[in-house]
Amino acid sequence: MSVTTVSRALGGFSDVSASTRARVEAEARRRGYRPNTLARRLKTGKTDAVGLVFPEHAVLFSSSVFVDMVSCISRELARHDIDLLLIADDERADSHSYMRLVESRRVDALIVAHTMDNDPRLTHLQEAGIPFLALGQVPSGLPCAWFDFDNHAGTWQATQHLIALGHQRIALLSEDNSRAYVTARRQGWRDALSEHG
């Protein structure tokens, strides 16, 4: 086969027949061939890297939930030959370290963990046309992808359960900051208390 056919077969181009692609992929596996990542990145203009932005002031790596989440994200991206870069960022700063990586084209997209209520970083990324996924709720009306746990429902249900058991003085021990999950949990607790006077 020609170099072009092999290259197009390994690149997943649709003009290569399924049988030819299967032969090329089988031979590549047999030889232990791995494409030159730098050459592919130069040709496609993609870095095959995603940055995970997390708050530098939080002690997230002592949280098994956060570490498990990073592990799962990294593992899934690796299945697609995409690297995960961890980027500590001061969300209150005027300039952000993740922008240097985006502007120098060292990442193709970002995951912004632990969003804040009315997070200006998300609006800035949206306006700049930078692909991102928010881990945490986003400002109302911002058309972007995000995922989160239902933090409001969690504390609301827990508080409702304690009230049903007869407890009347229920405290919430929590972080005190403006991250979206913290304010949602606090509001769930308050809503359940106010519903029962």
C-alpha cells in the first residue's frame, strides 16, 4: 500500500474502505506502531490536550471525590489519546493562568471545576469562543455545557429527613465561599428549614 493510503487509513478518513482500514490497523498493532504525535499536532493544529482548571486556594487533592473525578476524566481522555493538564487558578485574579495555555494553543479545551455564582470566567471563555465544560452550575442564560450534582436537593432532602425524625435545631457545617455548590447546598438547607417554620 502507498504511504498515503496507510496514513489515511490510520487517520480515519472515510475514503478508505473498511477492509483496507482493518488490514492497516492490524499491521500497525502487530508492529506496535504509534503515530508521531507532534507531527499530527502540527498538521491538524490540535494539541490533543484538555486543561482542568481548579481553584488554587482549595485543598481539592485531599478530597477523594475530586481525585476520583480527575482519575476518571484522565482515563477517558486517554482512551482517545488526549492528555489532561491540571491548571491551578486564582478565580479572583484579573489574569488567569489557563488563558496562557489557551492563547499559546497548548490545550484544545478546558474543564472549569468548582464554578462560582455568576462566574465571570465562564462568560469570558464563552465570549472568546474557547470550548469549555463547566463543572458546576453556570449563570442563568449562559449557553454552554455544564454538569453538576444536585447540591440543593441533597441538603434539602437530608434536612427534611432530620425534621421528620423530630429534630428542630439543625445546623449546616460547610465551607464559606461563593462557589456554586456551596451556595446551592446552603440554600437547600435554608429552604427545608423555612418550609417547616
